[in-house]
Amino acid sequence: MGICVGITSGKGGVGKSSISIGLGSVLARKGYRVCLVDMDLGLKNLDIMMGLENRVFYDMIDVAQGKCSLNQALVKSKNEENLWLIPVSKSVTLNRLNEEIILNILDELKTKFDYILLDTAAGIESGFTYATHLADRFIVVTTLDQTSLQDADRIIGLLMKENAQKIQCIVNRMNPQYISKGISLKLMNALEWLSVECIGVVYEDEQIMKGYNHGHPSVSNEHSKASECFESIVRAFEGEEVILPKYHKSLLKRLFSS
Ligand SMILES: Nc1ncnc2c1ncn2[C@@H]1O[C@H](COP(=O)(O)OP(=O)(O)OP(=O)(O)O)[C@@H](O)[C@H]1O
Ligand SMILES: [Mg+2]
């Protein structure tokens, strides 16, 4: 049976969708069958970031209403053999009935995939509250900004209140220059505060933003800095000790010259 992972955050825009694609791509490259679920109701996110916007015709609600089969609604990644995408719903609201239907479809997905990654909406909106009932484990994404960490802490508290079994975090957009100048918080201070296991960091990298803006994730290049970060994250996700990827001179040069 597949494992359902909720990828969430307190603050919006901190990188949930980027992390979902990165984690999903590297897990898929390792041979796991991975399905990304876009939980952002009514908004198009993952399909555009993966360059799949012209291939998404159906969503989970269509499957439930018999408009298509589950296989028809699943869209295959252009870059990874074992990576698939399905949106929950193109409409903006989900009623109780739909929630039950989606639970059933997720159960079916668990028989087809090793990992189902739920890219949730930020904060305590319906998408998040809903995902707490669905996922087996959670990854809270945060940056080292005070507001992002405050909101991440709040979400971790809410997940604990809901008796979430396993909560880990990923720090995204880490910029050593910002840390040394005191612009953002220090990683260790942030992790002490959140007090959940950190499975890795993703550095601030313009190639990551460029890749998603062009529908060609930089993680799909095995030799990219993003891949290096996500390979380390996947090892930690699977229970190995976290080793932060080395901060390459070329990347430092790029950051410092900007
Ligand atoms: N490590 C990174 N380096 C540089 N840019 C990044 C990084 N991670 C994410 N971004 C950029 O930040 C923006 C927001 O990322 P993303 O869409 O993944 O956030 P999100 O948490 O899913 O947002 P939302 O809450 O709206 O769903 C995107 O333009 C993305 O390319
Ligand atoms: Mg998103």
C-alpha cells in the first residue's frame, strides 16, 4: 500500500509546490511510483510548473462522477518515467460528499503508487484541514523568514492537535548570505524553535525559479544543484541521517553577483 504524504506550510508561496515536484521527481528517479496530487482548489499550479497544462483534462471529481477513468485523469510527467499528476478539483469548493469521494480515490491511488504527495493549500483553509485527514505523514515547508517560521510553528501545532503521526520539515530558499548578514534567521535557531525533524534544505537558486517558470523543473536535470538538494532530502525522508549538500562555489558566485 502506498504512503500518502501531506506537503503543507503556514504561509503561502514558501515553496510547497516546488518541494512536491522536487521530492516527487527524485523519488520517481529512484524507481518509486509517485503520484502528485494538486490540492489547490480551482488554481492551476503543478501542471504549469511541470509543463503539463495542455494535458490536464480531468480531475478527481470527474473520476467520481464517471466522466473518465482514474487512468484517464492521471497525467504522466514529461521528465520522469514514474511520476504522475492528478488535480483534486478545478472548482473552488469541496463539499462533504466530495471529501468522501476523494478519500476513496486516494485509497485506489494507494494501490497503484508507492508515494502519493498531496500539495496542499497554505494555512488553515479547507485544503489544509482536509489534508490532515488524508495523509499518513507530513512535511511542513518553511523559509528562514520570521513570518514563515511563525506560521509553520502554528501549522505544526495544529497537526499535533489532530494527532498527525509523523511531522517533518524542509527549509526552502536558504541563502547563506542572508544568514551571515542577519537578514534571515540561522538554520539551527529556526530548527530548535520548530522542534520537528528537518529532512533537509533547498538553497535559494534562480535556476529553480527559472525552471518552474518555463515548465521544465531544474530538478529534472540530475546534475543540477536542485537535484543535489532533493537527493539528500530523499535519503533523509527514507530515514537516513541528513547530510546538507555542499554549497558549491559556482552557486555562491551566482548568488553573490546578483
Ligand atoms: N529554492 C528556491 N529558489 C528560488 N526560487 C524558488 C525556490 N523555491 C520556490 N521558488 C519560487 O518561489 C515561488 C513560489 O513557489 P511555490 O509555488 O512552490 O510556493 P507554494 O508554497 O506552492 O505557493 P502557494 O502557497 O501559492 O501554493 C515560485 O516562483 C518558485 O519558482
Ligand atoms: Mg503551491
